Amino acid sequence: MGRLANLIGLVALLAVPMLGVSDYVLHLGITILIWGFVYTAWSLMGRFGLVSLGHGAFLGIGAYTVTMLWNHAGISPWLGIPVAVALAVLVAVLIGYPCFRFRITGHYFALVTLALGEIVLMLIVALRDWTGGSLGVTPASALSADVSFSLVALQVSSKGVFFYVAVGLWLLGLWVWKRVDSSMARYALEAANEQEDAAASVGVDVTRTKLTITVLSAALTALGGIAYGQYQLYINPETVSGIAKSLEIVFAVIAGGMYVRLGPTFGAAFTLLLAEGLRVAFGHDVHGLDGTIYGLMLVIFIIFMPEGILGRLARLWETRRAPTSPRTASA
Amino acid sequence: MLRVEGVSAGYGSFQALFDVALAVEAGEAVAVIGPNGAGKTSLLRVVSKLIEPRTGTIDFDGHDLAGLGADEVTALGMAHVPEHRRLFAGLTVEENLRMGAFLPAARKQFSTRLEHVYELFPRLAERRDQIAGTLSGGEQQMCAIGRGLMSGPKLLLLDEPSAGLAPVIVQQVFDMVQRIRSEGFTVLIVEQNIQQVLRVVDRAYLLEVGRIKASGAASELLASDDIRRAYIGL
């Protein structure tokens, strides 16, 4: 079933823009795919107990580096992207190396990362002369009534085209997940997560293993931030950095399920549709309603469904298929 | 095979080991005995480089271990079976053993070594698909030792294999150690259960508040009045 179902799903997904669906539906699709990619990137490390509460930092570094280079120096995103990703990797190493070297794990690691997203937000606001501060910034437009696509500026006005970019990015995330899953690194990470000493004593270089997955996760998250910026053609510190954004990632992943490959994407779809549903139902009249509902649901999820919606479904499916199997679904 | 000289080590401002010297020759089984808090576990941790010594040298099989990490020491042929077993509780028995053969060199020999471990501990073969965290204490110890053997070590470090086990099981654990010895493995074992461990090793060191207080053949120490009075209570 697996391979064929994947193929059918992918073809159906690729056909979406050709079905003449409205721009609004396409917009939802693109947003889900971009955030699905970011959440997948977060889960690469999150599912091994490396819970980062500061991934907003990498989104912000990605989106702002590319936009600043383009707006202030005229440097094409083609160059800006590698620079931004390198910067995100550098920050990941600066935070990750001391943590892993000195064995800061679990809650302590989460707390160290908590400040990170906020620091980037404050930096963006403080550098308002360049970044536009909390008002946000628009990448200098290379588009006009006649020009719907600029390769140099990596800007495109057609949502249909961007949909394919988003699909490509999302598939990249899933592919990386699969590569990690089928490598020895996965065993090493699981071992390091469960018993750090024992992992070291069977020959796992714990620091390097953790650092590698962190760097990978940070780099992909930065890419996601860049994609979001190039799609919206408007970024603002609240939407690509800060604690709120960082925690949003965590919530969505917990809701969707971080131990199954499509769980983070499911989380993206779930939270986005929830937010849209609330917006349509209540408008902006009841201020803070979505935050309250998010908080309530987070509590419910953690207590009753810690493996997430998709994780729970996958487990039900497994146990139904193999009721006598001593093991339940793993990853 | 292992030569420890002038080693001091500790955690933060606390010093656990003072100028410790110890040697293990190839084919020997050596015990480090001593009361709770004597620094026995710290000694093994420093030998396998889970912690850095502050002073002194550790030489293993002709390699100076200064500056090496725990994973590199494992690659040189030392396997540390940590205190309280530290199994990967969520993995099955066989997955735990697979982790033991994590190093590329060991991965190649995985199936032969696995067979060997199962021969040595048939109980593990019966339980190969069971989640390690659900094994009994004795079986967990078996699994932990098996995991250590999977890397094909020249020297096996055992940290209190009898800790937390029922008296009947303790006997079985020492039988296991005996079996490993007869396979020709070199073993350095740390134990509180002095009477039992002295029956399966050749030599022993007595560690007290971080210092080596006595050493000698196991039979001599077992006969020594001081040790009998102080630790065995007979």
C-alpha cells in the first residue's frame, strides 16, 4: 500500500493548482506546506528529546538576512539564501555546542533555547533603521503589472507557481526525515536521548551527533523562513521570530504528532485551519480567543494524546492490523 | 593492558579520586572493592573517559587516553557497562545489542557477535523482541553486559553488576561474570559485594574515600582480617 498511496497522494497534490481552485485555497495550501516544512525541520531534533523553544530565531535569521541583503545591497536571494543558512547554522552551533558538550539536556536545554527566539526579535526591532522594526519590511519588489516573475529577486506573483515551490520544499523536509530515520544516526540519537552515558560507552559521539541534527534542523528552518518571506513579500518580527512564534511551532507539532513523518505537516494543517475557522466564525471581535483555545487544547493534547493526532491514528492502525504484535508503532 | 597512574578526578569543587594507581594485565580479572562513596564508579568513569582526570595518566593497550572522548576509547576496545545498567529502555533486547555494535568496525561483525552473545546468555535469545525496560533485573544486567560485548572489547568494565538485584539473582550475575572470564575477556569490575566478587577475580584493589588502601591477590584479601571485619562483617 505504502508506495502507491504516496504516489497517488503526490499526484493529487500536484494537480491542485490545475483544478482552478480559488486563490484563497491555494494560499492555505502554500501556507500549510511551508509551515509543514518548518515543523518537520523542528521535529527532526524535537523527536529525539531536543526540544527547542527558540526555533523562531532561525526563521527570523533566514527571512531577514535574505531580505536585508536584497533591499540594502541588491544581493540576489540566490546568494542571500546560502548566507542566511550559514548564519543560522552558526547560531545553532554557538547555542548547541556548549549545551551538548556540558550535557545540558531536557528541560534545561529547552530553557536555554527559550531566550533565543526573543533575542532575534529584539535585535530585529532594535535595528529598525535597517529592518523597519516592528512594522516589518517588504522585499523591494521586482514585480509589476507586466512582470509576474523575477528569477534574480526570486519573486513570483502567481500562487500556482509558488505552490510547486512549496511542495518541493516540503518534500525536501520529508526526504531529510527519511534519510535520518534510515541512518545509524537515528539509533545514535535515540540512544543519546535515553541514556547519554550508555550511548557514549557504546561509541556514540554524543556531542557531535546532537550537533549535527541541530544544525540540520536550524538550516532547514531558516530555509522555511526565507520561503515564507519570499511568498508573503512582507515579513515582520512577530511572524518570523520571537517566543510566540517559537511556541506556535511546538504546539502544532505536539498536536500533529512528532514521531510520525507526516505528523508535523498534519499539525500545520490542523492549527492553520483552526485559526482560519476561528477567524471566520468570530472575526477579530473576541480578542485573544485563539490564544486561549490554543492553550486549552495544548493541555488536553499533552494529557490525553501526547503522541499527537496523527501519531494516535497511526498507532490505532498498527494495533488493528497486528493485534498480537508485542510492539506498537515505532516512529 | 590498562595502566592508571597518579589519577585524581572529581566533579566541580568535589574531589572523588586522589592519586590512584592501578593496572590490569591482559587476560586478568581485577576488582575494585570498597564501601559506598569510595569513588569506585568515578574510577571507572575516568578510565572510560566519561569524565576527564585532573591529573595523572591512563594508558590503554599502548594508547595514551589523554584528550580522547568516551566514544574514541570504545573504538580502541574498551566497553563500559555502566552502573544501574543504563539500557535503552524503549528499545528491544536485540536493538540494544545492535546499539552495542554501533561502531563501524563492530557493525561488520554484528551477526557473529550476536550469535555469540546469545550462546553466552540463551535467555537473551528467548527475549530478543522484548522491550528492554520490561526485563527482570538480572536479565537487564545480562543485556547490559551483552551490549558491552557486542563492540568486541579487549577490556570490559563492569560497574556494580549486582547492585539492586535480589540475592538469588546476584549469584547468577557472578556466574555470568565467571562465564565471561572463561571466554578469555579481560575484566575490570567494581563491586560492593566484596565476598562474592573476590571469588571470581584474580586480584583486587581496595578503594577508600578516593584512595587505594590495599591491593593483592583475591584470596589474600578474602583471608585478610581487616577486610573481613570492616566489610564482610564476619
